[in-house]
Amino acid sequence: MRDRLKELPKNERPYEKCEEYGAEFLSDAELLSVILRCGSRDLNSLETAKEILKKAGPENTVAGIGNIADSDLLSIPGIGRVKLILIKCITEYSRRLWKARLKSNICFDHPKKCARFFMEDMRHLSAEEVRAVLLDTKANLISSEVLTKGLSDRSLLSPRELFSYALKKNASQVIVLHNHPSGDPTPSDDDIEMTKLLIIAGSIIGIRLADSIIIGDGTYVSMRERFGTEWKDPSLRSG
């Protein structure tokens, strides 16, 4: 098979460009091209990379590669089982590297920090999932755990399970996160009622509900921010 990438001008070849200027000067397509190494009879590796990025969402960046269905990737000329596995592993490696860097001295003293940390894990889930994030008195992360996984439109959370977990870990406060598979993080009536229940239960047990955060597609809603001064009042209103 002829290496059609070599037919490009030298300053447009990803390998040579990386060697001369550094990887930071490569486009998303060029980076992916280097990872793929070769293309197919019809497409060189750079063209193959561009076809992959077309399926990666409206922004066409590497950030969306993890959301492409296997069948869509396999429909691209030159993408077979081996390259599919390679792409999946690179995507997972990047996700773990990103989280490992964030984990250094994590302090969730603002809802944006917590939402950002869990966003990529939860934004594209097809069913609702509830996570407990346990904190010490200074809002430093102790641990987190998935408590429930629900149906496409609802998930049940047991306050008893939540606070039992928090007590075992000696947490002083807890943040509850759940996603909306629709991508819209607007709180439902059930979300508001559950938040009321958790505030009351936490106050009785002595473990503060620091926040209840709903994850959408690239966005979030902090119930504590939304309700402001009403947060400590179990009569939270949706309006």
C-alpha cells in the first residue's frame, strides 16, 4: 500500500511537523493521524482522522471522540478492530490522565469544581446515576461512590444508604450528584423534594448536605446556588 501521506508537502506532514515544531503545534486531526499511523487504500491517516472528527460532535474535536459509537467508527475506511481498540484506549488514557491531575489536593469548595471533575464521567450516560461525594470540614475530597443507577428517566436514592456511607468514611459533609440523560440539568419536582429530604436527614445525623448538583451535557445546576438563602430551609421552592 502506498503511503499517500508522503505525497503531502513536508511542512504539512504530521510527523515532520511534530518533530520540527513540537506536538503542541499539531491540530486535532494531525495528532490523531500520528496515533493512527496509517490510513487505508482510499484515505491517508490524516484524511481518516478528519473523518473520525466529523463524527465527534458539532465542534469536531478530539474531546468528542469518546462519544462516537463503535459502529460509526467502523464505518470509516481504514478503521477496523485494531484501530477501534486503539482509539478507545487512547480516549480512556486521556480521561484518566486528566482526572489524575485534578486529584492533586482536590477541594470542592465551589460547585463548579465538583461539576467539572465529574462532568466527563456523567454527561453522556444513558441512564440516571447518583453519586455521593464525601468531604471533610474544609471541603477536601475524601472519596466518591456510585450509589444508584436508574432507568432512562429516574433513579432512586436512599438517604439511609447515603448517610451510612458518609458515616463509615467519617465525612463531615456530602455532595450528591446525579445526571439528566436528556442533557438538560433543570431540577425536576422530584429533584427538589429529594433535596429537601436530604437536608433534613443530614441535619438530624450531623452530616451537612453541602450541595446537590445536577449534571447535564456540558452544563450543570447547583441546587445550593439556585436556592441561595433558602438552601438551609427544607421548604425549598422550585419557582
